[in-house]
Amino acid sequence: MSRIKGIIFDFDGVLFDSLRANLAYYNTVFRAFGAPEVTAEDPEKMFLCHTANSARVFEVLLGEKRRDEALAYAAALDFRRFVPLMEMEAGLLPALRSLRGKADLAVATNRGQSTYAILEHFDLARYFRTVVTCQDVARPKPDPEMLLLAASRLGAGKDEVLYVGDSDLDRLAAEAAGILFADYKGEAGGKLKIGHHSELVSLFLEGDLDRSLTISRTLPPSTLR
């Protein structure tokens, strides 16, 4: 059994494949403001919509002057209409069932209020002891505030939790917080890579996370990037 007490999950791209839902949501707002829709032909904008919080998305794509108006419009939308476009990541539910009772689980996401509705829709809220969204902190990821708050709510030190993320924002937040980072699907430049949620369960139950934690504490920072 691992010495790691808590596992913190990112939301979009880790718990769910939510790209289609996110684009449909943001494009609804963009159409209302007469702005071009974001499509697969612009991967940088797609990535922004998939990883950043709404305030940042609207500031970049609509301009600072229209940001607050767009946020108000978006807040009035019922995100549940977009939930059918979301897909749970393969192996997630069996992994949560295996980890439940053995580790305290949390979510830390740049997503806002819709996080709760989605977790309830998929009947996943019961697996997580705490959920931290961008509305709970002054500075979203890549600032470490969100991860440190999640760890605090779990009653764990930063060396007793693992953060599972899939983007540079996640990796940078974990590094700044001094928290072990698991690079889900291996595209965020992390040293510890997890290709499937079942691998996370194996690492945790077999104690391999402890060895990864020791390595991350002894290697020079440059080798962790």
C-alpha cells in the first residue's frame, strides 16, 4: 500500500473527454457575441477552451472589454444541455471504485460551477471527498493555490498527495506546489506517465508511487520537465 494518502484529479481530459462539450458551450457564447466559432482547424484556440478558465478564454478570444459581459451570458446557460457530448474516460469508474476507501480522492479543475452538475449527472460525486474549482481560488492553474487547497481539504501534506493531470498547466501547478505529478496519457512532459486509469490503481496498490515520490524529491528540477 502506498504512503500517498490522497489523489487529486484534473477534470477535463482526465475524468472526461469533454472537448466536444466545451467547444459547443463556448461556441454558443461566441455566436451570441458575433465572434467566429472555434474549430479543429485552430488547435491553439481549442486547447485554450479545453484547459483555461472561462474568464481567460473570453478575455483572449473576445477581448477584455467584453469578458465580463460574456461571463454573465455564459453563467445564464445551463451546461447540462452540453453534458450528453461528454464521455467518461475509459477505466475511470472501476479505478474510482478500487481506490475508494484506500485513498482520499479530490478534483482540482479550472472549470467552474458546471463541475458539480457533471459529477452528479454521471453519479461520480460520491467518490470525491472534495472538489476545488476556479471559483474557490483567486488564481487558477498553473498557480499552485488550487492544488494546495485540495490537499489541505484532504488533511494531507503536499508530499502525501498525487495530482493526475494532462496538460502543461497541470504539470506547472504541481511543480509549483511541490506535489507529485502523474502525466495522464503522457503529453504534459511529466516524468511519471499513466496511460490508463487502471495503471494508477496498480501504482497505488503496489507502492510504486512511493518510489516515484522519492525520485521526484532527489532529481534536479530540470530533469522533471
